[in-house]
Amino acid sequence: VQLQASGGGLVQAGDSLRLSCSASGRTYSSYVMGWFRQAPGKEREFVAAITWPDGGIYYTDSVKGRFTISRDNAKNSVFLQMNSLKPEDTAVYYCVVRLGATIYVRSEEYGNWGQGTLVTVSS
């Protein structure tokens, strides 16, 4: 499975951005797509994920109420709408996918990673 992420950029605090990720290649009946992020000097951090086909969703606490993950089944795509962005959201955001129906927050559980898209939030 190949992942292509896009949508990052430079914004001011309080602004919004929408990240997109499309998956190509072999398809599966049950899998998880989501987002991790890595800020400079920090470890990769789980952000949000959504399951196929059930649509189960999980967010890390720091983005709840500000970020929304959604999907387009027909296009095998996942989106991350990020509102009320804060400087601490600055990071490279990675799209991930794993087989199965369980959302994990450990990066080691995800074998497929996209190339990353940089989000910079200025204060």
C-alpha cells in the first residue's frame, strides 16, 4: 500500500488546515488509516485514526474538539481537518495504515507510512 499525503503549510495560530491522504495498491476488507506527527526534537505522536469499514474514530487528547478525521471510502482516502491550530501543533504529519480493526497509538504498530507533510503554526 502506498500513501500520498498533502495539505501542509504555514499558518497563524487560530487558523485551519486540511490534510489529505490517499492510499493506492492492494485493498483490504478491514484496516485503520490515521495520522501521526513528529515535532522537532520529539518522538512521533499519535494524532487520530479511523477504521474501515466501521468508521470507528480515536483522537489523542490534545486535539480533541479541534481536529476531525474523516474518510472517503470510494477514494480510499482519509482527511484531517485541523481547526484552531496552535504553535504546539507544528510538526511533520504522517499518514499511516495498518491491517485489522483495532486502533493503536504506538507508532510501532503501523507498517505503512506516507512521506510526511509539514505543518507550521506561527504565534
